[in-house]
Amino acid sequence: MRKTVLLLGISALLSSAYSQAHNLQLNATLPAVTVADKGELIVKNQEISAKPWQSTQLKGKVRVLQHIAGRSSVKEKNYPLMEAIKAQHFNGAQYQTTNIINADDAIFGTGPFVRSSAEKAKKENAHSQIVLDNQSAVKNAWKLKEKESLIVVLDKEAKVKFVHEGKLSSAQINEILALVKNLL
């Protein structure tokens, strides 16, 4: 009886761990999702607006896609990768960084700060794609962890070539940079 209870407990623990894992697969396209509440930030005449964004729009360029919870501690996790990408000066005709910020996964009361930070980042990095997700549409569609960061490398056909949730190691950052260079 104890063995059965123990096995059931282990089984439940493992199944809950697997159910929390993302559903992104190597060499496949991302599960389709639309961000209708806010969406992609656009700068025109120094004014910020937003338009609905769809993951199906990611074809055509090699991309590093970063999905982050709207928390500064999460943003900082993979800041070294973002700085390393900037230092590479990749050709904007062939490469684009896509940042999806989950404003719904922000600390209570910080939503306006998350939005203003995203808008400031868009003005400073007009060539980057910034998507503000107010309703966790992407997190839910891709089954991502709360309060976490996701990094995905996509080829020009929007197929996943690298995926990792959490903080990257130095070796992983180097792997991503090499992969992007090979895909270009």
C-alpha cells in the first residue's frame, strides 16, 4: 500500500512538472497566438501606438525572441544576451529582436511602469520589435512559466532553432550568437 501511495505521489509530482513545461518544439513553428490587448508598439513622430500582433508575422528574418514577465528582476536575467546581440550589429534587413513583455505578469501596481518602460525601450531601439501583452496571451498559448524569461531563436521560416526558459549561461549566449550568425 505504501509503495502504491509513494508511486502515485511521484507520478502526480512528475505530471505536474511536465504540465508546466512550454510547448515549443525544435524545428517547428511557434504555436499561433494573437496579442490584441495592446500588441506591437509602433513609433511614429515620437508618439507610441499599438497594433494587434500575431506570431504568424515572424517569418522573413532570423530572430531572437525574448518573452519576459513584466518584472525588472526577470528582465535582468538575460540582459547579457541582449547586450551581446547589440554588440554584434546584425544586419537589420535579415535580423530582428522581438521582445514580448507580459504586462499581466507584473507586480501588483507596477503596470504603468512596465508600459512606460516598454515604450521608452521602443523609442531607444526602434529597429526591435516590442510587443506588450496585457492578458498573458502568449504565456498561456505557449504554456510558459510565470515570473520567468524565455529565449527562442527562429530561422527565416520562423522555425524554432533554440529554446530555453530561465537565465542563460555564458555558453548558451555564445551558442545563440553562433547560431544566429549561421542562420544569417
